[in-house]
Amino acid sequence: MLLRVPWPLRATRNRFIQYCNAEFLAQFLVCLVFISMTKAFALTNLSEVLLWFLFIVNKGLRDQFVHSLTDSRVLLTMIFWGWIAISMSWGEAPIAERLADWSSWRKLLLVPICFVVFRSRRAKSALAASFLVTCTVFMFLSWLGHFELVTLDTEPTRLIENHSTQGVLFAASGFLTYLMSTKSMLFYKRALLWILMVGFFANIFFVTIGRSGYVFLIVCCSLAAFFTFPKRFRAGALL
């Protein structure tokens, strides 16, 4: 005779399964936003709308989103977005244009969302992989366009929105490949990651020329030194 699960436990189990399914769907939508936001803007907007709708209707995700605001990293990000809203109030442009500029920063909402749905190591690896693969494709296309080996629909310096965005994303990708190469793995995997890192950083210097990329590259190098040096030397490494 099969044992029947008591009703309270069945309800808890069903809610847990529903939350896990919603979390997986949210992870998929976030990765889709990262992959599509470089070119397929309609797909990006659709993914964002579905992602917000999912957090609104799912109580588990909604509660976790609210709780994530207690994290100082998330809270500072939201305060920054609020400061942008305040600073636009004394602009001279029409209110519609100011609201449009402010809403363009809505992707900052991905910060608390990622804190909610990418908690496990496997989920974080999937997010990092989707980001790195997307940027790697554009990095190679940028180099090929720079040497006129392929014909691009735009300049190789602005394949990803503009040169500032491309420089920042390439610097972040180079930093990510460095962190991944410090993990214990086979030599050929580390060599591949180092080749990608050099490709990203060299592209910032010789192709995607821009101050934003340079500044963010300095930040990434400082963080790399912080994670690499022993604890007693970290303060000096940052200086």
C-alpha cells in the first residue's frame, strides 16, 4: 500500500516544484536577454516583459526579489537608478525624452533578478557561459572586420551598440576568462581562455578605442590583482 503524503506536505512540495520551474524559466529568459540585447532588440524587449511578468505573478520569485534588496550590492544599484531619475528632473529636454532615457537604464533590474535566480554554481556557470560565448562571437567578428576579412553591417568598433558598450563588455569578458583560467583545469583549456583574454584586451586597445573601455579595463585589472595576490598584499595591489 502506497503511503499518502499529508496535504500540508503535498502543498509545500507543489509550491517548491512550481518555484523551481519558474526559477528555471527566469534563468532562461535572463540568458536570452544577454544573448539578444546586442542585436535583436525586439526579442530582448519581449524577454524582459516576460521576465517581469513572471516575477509579478510568482510569489516565490517576488518574495525573493524583495529580499534581495537587503543586499548592499543590489541596494546601491537601485539607489543609483533612483538618482538617475532624480537628476533627469532638472533637464531641459522634453519630459518624454527624459523618461525614455531613464527607462533605458531598466536593465539595472537584472541585478536583483540575477541575485534571485542564479544562486547555485551551475546556474552562475550557465549565465557566465551565455555572456562569454556572445561576446566571443562579436570579438572575432570585430577582428575580422578590422582586417577587412569579412563585410560587416556596421563598423567593427560598434558591433555591440556603440564603442563604449563594446569596450566595457569586452573588458568584462576578458576579466571573466582570466578568473576562469585560474581554476584547476587542463592546460589546453587554460590556453584557450588566455587566448580569448588577449583577444578581448587587444581589441580594446587597437579596435574598440574608447575611454569607457579603458576605464573599465583598469577596474578589471585591479579586481584581477585583488583576487590573485595573497590577502596581505591585496591593499598594495589595488593601489
